[in-house]
Amino acid sequence: MRLILVLGDQLSHDLSALREAGPGDVVVMAEVAGEAEYVPHHPKKIALIFAAMRHFADELRKLGREVIYTRLDDPDNAGTIMGELLRRADETGAGEVIVTQPGEWRVIAALEEGPLPVRILPDDRFLCSLQDFEAWAEGRREFRLEWFYREMRRKTGLMMEGDKPAGGKWNFDHDNRKRATHDLFRPGPMRFAPDAVTREVMDLVAARFGDSFGDLHPFWFGVTRGEALRALNHFIAHALPGFGDVQDAMLTGDRFLNHSVLSIYLNIGLLSPLEVCQRVEAAWKAGDVPINAAEGFIRQVIGWREFVRGIYFREGPDYVARNALGHDRALPAAYWGGETRMECLRAGVEQTRDEAYAHHIQRLMVTGNFALLAGADPGAVHEWYLAVYADAFEWVEAPNTLGMSQFADGGVVGSKPYAASGNYINRMSDYCRSCAYDVKARTGPGACPLNPLYWHFIDRHRARFVGNPRMATVYRNWERMPEARRTAILAQGEAILRRLETGEVV
């Protein structure tokens, strides 16, 4: 007999490892401290995964599968995945473990280097196999999303009219950069009341991880496939029609706007990417949503999500240690709830603490942008994102953080750093209206810190970026400034960096 290992982000009934199982094989699932504690995960994230695992195990049993399940508070819990596999192999006499490829090099190494024979099967829940991504990437000087995305549209047939893109264009992103306005009727994501199983998990998490960064209550995530499907239906009916217009916007007091929050269900396996995109496409074909909303959402799923997975596995285990810009400052205390006078940063971190969620622009252009400009150690930034967001697993989080956000991979993911001054925040949000700083000022005690830090970043990395065609205008603008003005801006930026290093409030 064999052990069929199912991990906490593999809660799919069509999982390749489950398809491989035969009579007499036993499914093993385990809540272990090694996975819950390798970074200080948000309590909501731990509760989501453990509650979803328990429900999934119950579903497997109802389908006739034999499941051996270890709870975190089991006194015999070995504390690691391999430890639990060894315990269960000893109990059952199993001679082999079968598992679908994990989404983190760390877990793959632990399985491959352990004393049990482990057979790792491809994770075919994704639309682009790692072999297909490698074939696409072979010989390319640059890996750019747009070209990969077009291949994925052709492969899936989504929003295609023959061999042409629907609407005559591959990308409607220029229609998706509008500011948001307050709307009392915007519904937000669907919320679910915890059942008895989830409440039991929450009690366990509160007792074990109650001191971790993040609020466990209120807990409203779905934890079953049925609930995930209801969340998908809710999004398509109520939020998708306006999703495209405001997907890059940020608004005080409206934490979700028209975002789906379906990434948590996709990333733990309760939804599949193709079924989600087919439902979105059907809504567009029915005339219920505009083309820019449907295309923008589908691009995030079959384009970006598949693209970053391919990058993560192609680049290898050392990807998370890269630091192309040589940044080494500590992550500011504000990221763990410390005081800040910057309204955008306060709002982003407070939302993250409360919800274990922030949408992609908040992550990229607020918390990510400030960490980049402040020269924070990208490894610390990576671990923070991995810890605090419920949808964060290393295959998707690391390329987003180390590549797109921090440029730590030297340009593998993005052709330029996503660095921005306060002007971007002011254009795409209303945060600046209630901020203690003046977004239009570059120097002086009331100047928005993003402004001098932006130009300080541009100046200190001039040798690397001055020849980048996408940054040529930026450097021309910098060099046109009077020398005295540039000196004042750099001095202000340096002063802010010193304040961050000494733990002063910024």
C-alpha cells in the first residue's frame, strides 16, 4: 500500500495524487507546526487552511476514501510533514508516498531528502505545465507577461474569435485605471459564518497563535468548495461588471472595491482557474459584464498567475535569496502595526492586519513601493508578504514580491522597478486627502516621504537604470532639475532613511 499525501493548498478532488490512488492506499493529511510556524503566518491564514483541510478530509471520507488526519493538538503530532509520513508509514506498513508537486521548493526538498520513497506527480491543476513554460521561455532574452498571456489565450480559447482576440485587442488595460468613488451599494466579497468545525479550528488557532500579527476575528472566509462556488457566483453577479474600471484604485473605507477575493480559494484548490475564467467569459458573452472587466480578470488568472508560477520553478530554489539592488535595511516597524503618519501605509497595513488581504495595487504600490524606496531587505519583505496574506504561497508570492515589487531578481519578472512617488498614490486613491503629509511637496518637514525617497532611489541606482528605455524620461526629468533642488531632495531622502534606521515614526 501507499500513502497519498494531500497538502493544505491541494484541496481539489481531481488532484493528480488522488487520481493515482488505488484500493488499499491511504490519504494522509496533517496540521503540523513546521508549516504553521516557518514564517509567522496571520491567524486568519492558519484558520482558513486548517478549517478547509478538515472539511476536505470529511468530503473524502464521504466519497469512500480512507483518510488518516492529524490535528495540530494531537499529542503524538510529529510537527513536520515528513515526521507525520514516517509515523503513518510505520502504522500502516506503507512503502511509498505519492504527492502532487508542492508549491514551494522548501517542501519539495523536505520530501525528496527524507528517508521514505516519494513519487512527485505534476500539478495539472494549472493550465500551463512547467514543461510547457520551459519550452515557451527557452531562447527568450526577456520573459514578458504580454507574450505569455497571448499564448495562454490561444491555448485555452478564452475570449478568442478564431485566431483573433475578442474585441480586436489582447489587452484592455488602458480602460482599467479609473479612480473609484464611494458606493454604498458596492457589495464586497461574500462572507460566510463559521460552522462548528471552523469554530473549533479558530479556538485552536487563538490559543496557539493568538499573539501573532493579525486579527482572527471576524473570520468570514469560505472553507469548502461549495462556499467557494457561492463566492464565485456572488462576484460575477455583483462585482465583476465594475471590476475592470476600478481594479487599480484604492479608496479609504472600502477595502475590497470590486475585487473578487477568489485568490484564496484558487490557491488552496477549492476553485480551478479554468472554471473561474470560463464563468467570467460566459458572463461577458451574455452581455452582463463589459469586455474590459472580463479580459482584465482573465488576464490576472491565466496570464499573471500562470506566468509567475513558471518563473518560480524555472528560476530554482535560490530565487528567494536574490537581492539584485543590495538592499539591506530592516523592514520598518509600521509593517507589523507600528505607528506611521503616512495614511496610505497605515491603511494598507491596518487592512492586512484585519483581513489577511489587500488587493494587488495596495500590495504593489503602497507596501511594496515603500519597502523598495526605503531599501528594505527583500528577504524580509518576502517573508512578510508570505506571512500576512491568506492567499500567499511561495510559488505565487515570491515572484510577485521579489520580482515585480522589489526588483530583487534583477529584471526576470519586470523590465523596470515599480517605484513611484506620492503622485501615483494621489492619482489612484483618496488616501492623500487625510494624510499628515503634503503629497505635492518634495522637501520640507511636511513633504510626503514617498517623494524624496523616490528620487533618492532613482539617484542611488542610476548606474543600473539610466540605460533602461522605460526609465529614460525619469532620468531626463531628474537631470533637468537645478542642482540645488536635487541636493535638497537627496538630503531629505537620506534623513528619512536615517529616521527609519533608528526606529523613528515616519
